[in-house]
Amino acid sequence: MAIFGSLNHMSLGDLLPLLAAQDGALEIFNLERQPRVTLYISKGTLYCLSVGGRPVDALQARSVVGELMNARRGSFEFLPGARARRCEERLDLRMDRLLVALTSTQDEFMMAREHLPHPDTVFRAVGEGGPEDGRLEDFWGRARDRLAAGASARTLAAELDMPLDHVRFYLYKLRQAGNVEPVRVRATRPSGDRSQLASRLLNSLRRRFFGQKRDGAWNP
């Protein structure tokens, strides 16, 4: 039986549990900020997700589903028995666990929103181990090499094809866990500037105590 409707009347968070025992494809379209999204479901597992016909990896899939859970504009239709024609990376994400993780993450995100790092703050990985929070593992695995050299949220969002605020939240959590730290840049004045400053200061003292310099001599 086909299921269809509007996200304005039923959110994705309410819809997915109803499809937990179904096999097929959930198509979501007429979205405000992204192309058609298709979730391929089998026996309570999200095994593939495509955006605009392009399959995405597990990290991107979590971001997409997280965004859609808040969407109130868009239409959906469930096609029983439909299968993914191509899926380079099988996701195997249990929908019940995915929903719990995303719900808790969204609650934390709202509480931390005012404390998220600036998009252009550069972070660098520290220590040898990774995060203990399982929700951060996929992001850490994809971003670790970039963070080893130093990267900002804006740069990572573009390279990983993720929403900027999601990356800012991941960096916020990784910093709390002690896995990354912001790069502190100390502004240094070139030696030429320092010598010019010393010269100006010396001339100022001479004028104060000896007067103005006229014809090569200091005259009061």
C-alpha cells in the first residue's frame, strides 16, 4: 500500500517508525532547500539514501535525515518494494537507533547553539585516540586527516558536503571531548616595524628634552 502526504501534516520523525517493518523507498520532494531525497528501507534498516539521485555516505545521510526531521515543507510518498538501483556504500543504519541518536543530538544542538565555534576558527586534532561518543565516529573518521593539519568548520563543510552548523556542532563536541583544540595565532610585528617604532619613540623623547631638530642640531 502506497503512503503519501505532506511533512506539514506528518514529520519525518513520526513517519519513519511507521515504516520500520516495511521494505521500499520513501521519496521526499518539493523541499525548500534541497533536491529530491530518497530513503531506501528494508526490515527497519536504512540501507541507502540518495540526494538528487546521488547516493551519500553514512555521515552525510545522518545530516540529511537530521535536516529533514525539522522540515515542515515538502511532500513524501512511500513506494513498497522499490529497491536502490545503485548504492556504492551500503549504510545499514538501524532506523530506531538513528532516530534516538538524531533526537538527542538535536536537543544538544539547540542548547549549545550560542556556543558553537565561529565558522572560520581553525581547529587541530590533539592526542592519539578518537572520540568515545559513537555519534562522532563517522565525522572523526572523515575529518581526522584534515584536522591533523588544521581546518575550519567552513572548510570542512565544503569538503565533506555537510551543513555548516552540523560541522560546527561536531567540532564543539570534539573540543569538549579533548580531541581538537583551536589554533592560537599570536600576532607578531615584523622586525622592521619594531625598529621604526623604537626610532619614533627616541625622536619623541629627544624633542621633549632637547627641542626641535634644526639644521642638523637639536635646538630648544
